[in-house]
Amino acid sequence: MQDTPLPPSRGAARPARSEQSTGLIYAVLAYTLWGMLPLYFLLLAPTGAFEIVPWRVLFSLVFCALLITVTRKWRSFLGLLRKRRIVFTMGLAGLLIFINWQTYVFAALSGHVVEAALGYFINPIVTVFLGVLLLREKLRLLQWVAVGISLGAVVVLTVGYGALPWVSLVLAFSFGFYGLIKKRVGRDVDAVAGLTLETVWLAPLAVVQLIVVGAVSGLTIGTVSPWHTVLLLLAGVITAVPLLFFAAAARRLPLTYLGLIQYFAPILQFLVGVFVLHEPMPPERWAGFGLVWLALVVLTADMVLTGRAPRRSSLEPA
């Protein structure tokens, strides 16, 4: 008599749910760390933005080299160096992320955290906009509506302030172009190898910037307190660890989930700017943010209705 196949047990479905739960934890950790970065940079006072960023580059390079050594991936990394297209592409990506980091740290230390948060709120919309301009992608109706609303938000903020919100636009467009570049090499370069290549290109620029800062105002590392020095040394860890958490989350979660969770970081940045740092929120700023949030609701609704998510490369804040 042939055995009757047993129905799948309830436990058989648990591994998938467990993988998604683990991925969700990694994603929340990554975006929480990214969202709390302004507070970390404020702890580095009196160090200025033009000293913090080059240390961030150099210590990130050291930390990534240690990671590659521990994981024994030097052979695969050296193999990437033989691919000239990837190497030069990562050099351009490094320049864009350097601009992004410099702008973001400057914003955090000069009372523009809310404006920086706005930049990351509009980043998904900028990514869609760049897809139309550079990749000749066709937008659906709701995507056009979201882009139009976001342009209206920029106009409202510009009129309200009497000046273009340049911090938000530089952050959004630098990271938007960075995402497009990373999209071209995403299948060949993982998070650690990518950050390593980018910081290798940026290391000479970082050294020159430190020399200039040292000549103009003097370097603060090692001169304030042991705690301050430790925090500066941890800049590489603070940069790389969220990327590793994100990479772990991306392997376990559908992109739709990541597309929704990506707003967690700018929401935290916005809350830090308004309620911790007490940055001003006049009516015109609320109006501009309200339009941006409306555009994101429209874009998210389109994503959910069509079952599509933003590109993975657009989900990694700087």
C-alpha cells in the first residue's frame, strides 16, 4: 500500500517567516543608524565638516580593509581591480558620495538637519525623474503626479525662504546619480567591495583636504579628549556597519518592503531636527514638507498597486 503523503507541517513555513523577520530587523537597524547620524556628528564638536569627512573616508577604508581580511575576500576584491570599467565607475561613484557626505555633514553641523531630511524624502522622486531624463523610462500617471507635486514643493520652499533649498537638492541629486551609477555595477560589486573601491579613490582627496584644514585652522583629532578621538576613529565603523545591515536586509526582504522602510531614515532625521535640535518650522516649511509627503504617498501607492519597488541602489542613504 502506497504511503499517503503527509501535509506540510506548520513548521515548514517558519523558516521563510524567520528570514523575513531577520531581514526586517537588519533593515530597521540600518535605517535607524542612518537616521541618527546628525547626533553622532554633533558629538564630534569642535571638529568641523571639512575635517570630519576626510577622516570618515580614511577610517572607512581601514575598516573595509579589515573586513575583507577577516572574511578572506582579498582575492575576489583584487579580481575587481582588473575590471577597468568597474574601477573607473566606482571612482565616479566615490566623487558623488563625497559630495553627498560633505553636504550632509555640513548640514548637520550648521542647523540644517530638517533640510537634509527633505533631501532624502525627495530622493526617490529624483530617482524617478532621472530615470526619465537619462534612461528614457516612461512614467505612469501616478508617477507624473508625484513628480509634479514634488516640483511644486520646491517652488513653495523657495518662495517661502527666498532662496533655493540647495542642501536638499544637492543631497537628492548627488545620491540620485550615485544610485544610477551603482545600478550599473550592482551585480558585480557588493557593499563592502564597493565602499572600499570608492574610498580608495577618495583617499588622496581626503589627505589633501586634511592638509589644507590643518594649515588653515589646525586639526582637532587627538587634541580635544580621548573620547572625542575615539568617536572620530569610529567614523569608519559608523559608515560601514549600516551598509552591511542593509545588505543583509536586502538579501532577505522583498524590494517592496525596503521601498517602504526607506522613509524611516529621513523621518528620524526630521524628528531629530525639529524636536531635539529645535530647528525652526515656519508655515511655508510645513507646506513644502506636506507637499513632499503627499508626493511620496502617491509614489508609494503607485508602487504598491503595480507591485514594483524603487531600485535597490536608491534605498541606501549616505
